[in-house]
Amino acid sequence: MKREPLFRKKNTGTVNVTAVGMFAEIGARGWGIPVGVWPLTVTVGTLSKVFVPDANDQPRLAEMLNMTITVDHTSIDGGPTARFTVALRDLLKAGAG
């Protein structure tokens, strides 16, 4: 597999964050197909209302942020990606700054 030249990484960085939430009216929720040189792309979608179980296993309506995290497995292994995803989810749920 051909690697991108080093200067490209220096000019573009290693993480891409994009948003598709503005397309909510046409059905986009959070799916992104990254086209670029970034090993990690986070696509932020829309807020959706979904039913989730409460403490008593009764359904309640809650808001959920739709996101897609895409990684280049030639750069990032699945284990660190899974840990990053769980940590990001926990930070977002906690309302961290």
C-alpha cells in the first residue's frame, strides 16, 4: 500500500472532524464516508429522539447524538479505537467540557 508523503500529514493533521447535522431534513443522521488522508475521522450528525430503558427497565424518550467514527486500520489498531470510542461516549454522556 502506498503511504502518503510526510508533508501531507504535516499540512492536514491526523484527525478530521466534520458535521452533517445540517442535512437532518433530508434524512442524514450521522453517517460519513471520509475521503482524505486522516487516520481518524469523526462525523457528527444530528440529535434523534429514541426510546431507552430507565432504571426500572421502563422505556423513556431520550435524545441521542448520532456520530460515526472511521479509522484507517493501517494506522490505528482496533483495540485503541474501541477504547477511544468508549471514552468519547462517556465524556459526551457526562457533559464534559
